[in-house]
Amino acid sequence: MPKGIPRNQTVQQKILHRMKIARGHLNRVIRMMEHGDYCVNIIHQSLAVQAALRSTDQEILRNHLVTCVAEEIKKGNADEVIEEVMKVMEKQHG
């Protein structure tokens, strides 16, 4: 089964952009902690980190479904790739 993100530059750049947004939010949380900012403000910024990561995960999964999973199903490996995606979903909701 193929591993890694297909090298479609548009998709890769979109995912990297989302990761950088999450990193920016996390850097802000760290600075806020270092400066002793108000707890609720830190929580709001932390929630932004989590939302950015969830959004990124969704984009990576979407890309995986339309590329890797679709290709493996065409090759007759449906059970294997469906099980792989189900394990990801279990972790996400577990």
C-alpha cells in the first residue's frame, strides 16, 4: 500500500499552510503562558490550535480517501484500506 501524501503540490501546500497556522497558534499559547496571561485567554488560543489541527487532519484524510484509498480499492484492497481508515476514526473519536 502506498505511504505518504501524494505529491500534488497544491494539496501539499494547502496542508503545510494549515500546519503553519497551527504552529503559529501554539507559539502564541507558549508566549502567553510565559507571560502569565489570563487563563481564559490561553484556553481560547489553545482551542484555536486544536481547531487548526482538526482542520488539517480532515484535509489530510480527505486527500488520503480520494487518492490512496480510491487507488487501493481499485486494486482490490478495499478491506485493508477501510480497516486502516476505521482505526484512524477510532483514535479521533476515542
